[in-house]
Amino acid sequence: MSFASRLLARSFGLLLAFAALTPGLAGAQPLPPEVDAALARAKVPRDSVTMLVADADGVRPPRLAWRSQTQVNPASIMKLVTTYAALDLLGPAFVWTTPVYVDGPVRNGVLEGNLYIRGQGDPKLVIERLWLLLRRVQGMGIQSIDGDIVLDRSAFEVPDIDPFAFDGEGLRPYNAAPDALLVNFKSVVMTFVPNRATQAAQVTYEPPLAGVAMQATVPLSAGECNDWRTSLGGDFNDPARIGFTGSFPAACGEKEWPVAYSNPRSYAARAIGGLWIEMGGRIKGVVREGRVPAELRPAFELSSPPLAEVIRDINKYSNNVMAQQLFLTLGLQQKRRGSFETARATVRQWWNDRIGTGEGQPVLDNGSGRSRDERITSAELAKMLQIAWRSPLMPEFVSSLPASGVDGTLRKRALRGGGAAHLKTGTLRDAAGVAGYVHAASGRRYVVIAIANHANAVAARPAFDALVDWAAQD
């Protein structure tokens, strides 16, 4: 076949693929029987789902396109748009920096002035890395601070958000709000270690929070380790105290319980102050919010892990606040304002430039899928996933997705019929789905998308798994 003939054949294949994804150019295809049966068992009607199985290279028409032009709430599947846009705009080696400043001399271990920490959106300033930051401060010879520790959070323009507003679960870490100085996801990890000799469980807290009384032990109880968190009777409403009214079942062994701090606005100050004191540091002043003086230059900067690593945490474990940090960073980096408005404008412009300006473009809110308002069609999402597959960024992007039966949110959902899959999951009260890539037994690679918007959406997971298995058996 001549070069011209091959080019014509490829163009014709692309036209067929486009036609199958475009309303009016392709008829509806029936769902595979096993998928149909699973939807019926879940009591989720066919007109509540969108499903698409398309060639990853985009050269052949889709094997299945069901309601592919209908906009749906994708839940956390929207993280695919945010993370791929970030890879494309910022590059896989992009890092966040958290600069630290001093405004006075250091004499005999004492900083005669203030210490400033400026947050610039690092999504992974967890307790271990905060310890490294403060250890570097001590490495400058500073053991005591005569002034204040001042926290600059001005890089992001986000309103205070009620953590209970979205689903009433304000103490769940997944409801943490974004912050230019996001420390440890604004959460406390409590570890319970039972001691039968004392008939009590020792409780340790990470990080220590300055000014917060933390109950050191809880009594042990007999019985099985079932709903042990309810048995503890945790009382987390008072910002000045964390306590328990119940007991800990001895049969549980060692357990961890992460909880979002009840006063998220003061969390960073309490965590940084508490850790500084625990590390042997002293401070005469207070830990407070403020701005870095314009004339100061950083004493040092703490760098985050690279973006390629950060998006693995976002996609494999569906971390909402990390996704929102990344979304806001796009606005900050591209338009010099870290707001949801500029982030939406940035991703919309990127989408028009890289994916296309046709109908069905995504409706963006906070970029994480933790939203009742975000929307996308499976046809447009498939187009983006096909472009990502052909991109030099494909290895970093695909490896960030959960691998079926291996890790992340798909660790317990292996394929039954061979093949393999890298798929992002999404779950809300009335929206659920999967989207990503399936590596079929034949060696072909497919984009697979299945999303349900219905009161029983979560019950449709077996139908999603059946579609993935059907695609993998090619």
C-alpha cells in the first residue's frame, strides 16, 4: 500500500471513530447482555448510565457508545481532567516550593525576630515533610524564636468552607478544604495500642497540636472488634480538646483513626507550633497568620515531590484536597491568581487548545469531582483519554491510575477474564463510575468509560466491572 493510500485509510478510520462519538452520525448500540443484566439487578435503568469502549489510538470506531453525548456528573473521575491538564501545562517534573524567611539575626541559638513560612499550594506538606522543614530551621542554628512564627497563606484566594456542608461528614479527612499552606490535610491521626496489663489503650496523636488537650488513654473492653470507632465515643467538637467517652475493644489490636480537626482555620498554626515545641524548639511569641514583608528573601525553600508522583496520590487514592490544590495551582501558575475562577478559566482554555471546542466540554467547579455541579460527556472524556494515550506524557498519566486488583481504589477489584486495566474510580451519593484504559487479552488497548447518575449508582459497580471484563476479553 502506498503512503497516500495508508494516509487515506487512517483518515477514514479517524472519521469513523469521530462519527461514532458524534450525535446523529451513529446509531445507539445495545449494551452487552452481562452489563444489561447487572444493571437490572442493581435497579439502575439504562437511561441513567453512559458507557463507551473506544480504541485508545482513535483509529477504529468504538466497540460501544451508549449515551456518549449525555453530560453526567463524573464524581472523582473529573480528577482525570485536572491531572492530565496539569501534566500537560506544568510538566511531570514540576514541584511546589515552601519558602522560609527570617527577619532578624541569629545569636546563641536565638532568632531575634520573626520566622515566616509562605505556603504556595504544596499538596503534600505532610507531617514528615513539615518535620524536615523545621529541622532545617534548627540547622540554621535556631533553637529559640524571640518573635512570632508567621504563616503566609495569601497565595490562594479561597473562601472559608464549612466542612459539613457537602455531605454532613465534616470530620472525614476527604472533606478538607484547600489551603495555600495545607499542613497534613488538616487532620490528626490517632493510634490506639491496647495493653491488657493496664486494661487501657495508649493513644498517640500525630501531629501534636499546640493548645489542644489530648486524652492519653482509653479503657479496654471485651468483645469482638466490629464498629470500634463507635465504641470509642470520640468527642471532637471542642477545638481545645480531643477526648473519648467510650472504650476500645482489646481484640482490635493496634488501630489508626484519621480525623479532620474541628477548627481547620487554626490547624496549621497549632500543628506547626506543636511540632516545633516537640522538637525542642522554643518561642516567645505566637504562631499567627500574616504576610511576608516584601523586602525579605528566603533563607531556604522546601520542595515538594514532583508532579508525576503527586498525581499518583491524587488518582490512585482519589485525594480530593490534593486535586483541589493542583487545580488552584493551575490558576496560580498560568494566570498569577490562585482562585477557583482562574483555575476554571485555565483548564477551559487548555481544553479548547488541546482537546477541542465542540459540544460537551466539561463543566468545572473545583477540579476534584467532589461537586454536585461538575459535568462531562463520555465522548469528550474519551477524546481526552485518547489524546493522553498518544502523548509523550502517557507513561506518567497511566501509571497514576489505580491498577485493577493491584493498588489504590481498585486493589480489591481484579479483572475476571484476563487482561489488565488502569481505571479512575468515582463515587458520590448519586454518581459512580470508572474511566481509563483496558489492556485486552488480544493486545489491543481500549478507553473504557462507565458512569451512572442515579440514586442507586453505587449498586451499579458490578455492571461497570462487567463492562471492563467485556472490553478485556477482545
